[in-house]
Amino acid sequence: MTLADGGAPWGLSGPAFLLLYSLAVLAGLAVAWWARSWSARTRPATEPSTVDFAEAALVAGGTDRLVDTVAARLVHSGHFRLSGKGVLSAPGGEPEHPVDADVWRALGSRSLKLYMLRKRVRAMPEVRALADRLAAARTGRSPRARALAKYGSMALQALVVVVGVVRVADGVAHGRPVAYLIILLMVSLAVIAAFYLAVWPLPSRPWRRDPVLVLARRTLTGPDRVAAEGLDAYPDERLRAVLVASGTAPAKKIRPVEPHRDYGPPPSSADGRGAGCGGGLP
């Protein structure tokens, strides 16, 4: 349809097309987000009948959640002492559970906040080996299925962008204003590229209906519930707030840069009034 027809191109006015294009981009991003979660989903090779707190913690949040859970267990049992400022120390003897003992040894004679203890435990070979064994016992999507989910969602986004490009070309060919659509195209391309380059590679949140987590939420009690639900599940309300604060890393302070000051050359002592040590008295 042309301007001579007295109607809107494609039966859509400019503002209506901008709205529909924006909604299509958002819908495509929602599909891509779901595809990312679907492709990263894993499940145990066999249906579990029992679950250990360590397995549930690693499934729910990796090594950081494991450290949170062990810290909650050891504070609850008295193997760790938690100060009012959120500093952990280990005055008691070594705990019996091997995972508890690994984290207890990581703290040792130090006094650390929870977020600092997480950093130490991440590098421990015992914890990495435990995470590797868990990953080996779980099944995930095949490489072909993951690629299909990723590139299929990318094709959907590309189709939306192509429609926008065709609309721009049609508008330019018929002398219609397309500045707003060009800007929207550039923004949508930047957002889509950022999603696939920066967001897609990030670790995905665990599947809430994972059989391990479902069983953990049903069977774990006391501080062990931290494994499936995080520090907010710690039973003691007062200590819970301190643990949550202890696990929060402080924001980095940026030192203000002193402005450059040009003080100029030192005053000359040639006139006899210099401030140097060699200046004579008048």
C-alpha cells in the first residue's frame, strides 16, 4: 500500500508498528530466556530416595550454597562461633561429617566473614572433586538439543529484526520518516547481542522441580534446610540476619582522585627575598 492509497503501509501506522515491533522483541527475549533455562537443566540419573545436604546445596547453588549450609550447620552445632559483626571462628573441635570437616579446616585458626570463607572453599580440591562427582551422576540435554535451543531462539530474534529492516527499507523507498524505527532497531540489536554474548553463558538458576531439591525441601530439617532454600531458611531469626549480612560482600570503595595542582616554579631568591636556605638577611 502506498501513500497515494491514503492508508498506512502494511495496514499499520508508524506508532502501531513501533509498539508491535517492541513487543515482538520482548517476546523473543522471553523465549530465549526459557530456552536458556531449558537447555541448562539437569536431573539425577536415577530418582533419589534420600538426599544429603551437600548434594542438595550443590544442585541449588553450587559451592557457595554448600559453604552457606556448612556454616549454618557448624554455627548451630557450636563448631563455629559467629560474632555480632558476622565474623566466623572455629573454637570447637573438628566435626565428624567429611564435608563439614573440609570447610572447618578451610577456616582453621582464622576469623573470616562468610563471603570470605566462600572464596577459600571454592579453590579447595576436595570440594571441586565433590562437585565433579555430582555433575557426573546427573544427566543433561545433549549438545545437539542445547545448540537447537540456542540457535532456534536466535533465528526467531533474527526474523523479528528482518521484519524491522524491511519496514525501514520500504519507508525509505516511499519517503516516509523512519528515524524512530532505525533507533529502535539499533537498540534491539544491541540488547539481543548482549543477551547471547553476556547472559546466555552465565550459570542458570536451578530447576525448582529438580527431584533432588523437591526431596530436600520435604525431608531436610533445621540448618540443613539452608541447602535447598538459602540462608533465609536458618531456624534462628537473630543469627539468620547476622549470617545473611556476613555473606554479603561490601561494596568496593572508590578513592576520589586528587585534582592536579600546578604550583608553578619555586620563587626566585635572586632579589634577596627568597625562601631558600641560602638566602641572606637584608
